[in-house]
Amino acid sequence: MSGAAVATPADGRCTLAAMHLRPPSIAHGITSFLWALFLGAFIWIGGTAVGIAQGISFIAGCVAGFLIFLFVRVYGEDEPRQQPQPRRPESR
């Protein structure tokens, strides 16, 4: 671990360097699948709860889950922001 802990032998204390914590990277296809699975199951269970036949509710949940997967896969990914470039001094 480079730079995680720095020991100072003069006084015997150990200090920690600043850390930038961020969530792990998850592939966009996995995220799309999880959205589709959750919302498709929600439609299936919700349809069954309001009195729609289980077979019709299951088919509607599967179709909706597939369409949700496609929608999130195509339109759901954010473009990374461009960092502003430092201005260079103009030379004459």
C-alpha cells in the first residue's frame, strides 16, 4: 500500500495520508439488469396483488423487465464530465 500510512520515527506516531473513498465500479449491463429484474418483479407482484391472473401478470412483468433493461442500457449511462483545461498564457 503505497502512501497509506507514514511513520514518523522521531515521536513514534503513525499518521494516515488523505484518502479518496468512492464506490466500486459496476458494469453498466449489470446495473441495467438489476433495474429490469427489480421493476419487472415489482410489476409481476403488483399485478397479482390487484387481481390480475398470475400468468398474465408474469408475462407483463417479463416484457416490462426486458423493455426496462433496453431503456436503461441505451439511455441510462452518464457521460463523464470533462475536466476544464487550464488556460495557457498567450505568448507574443
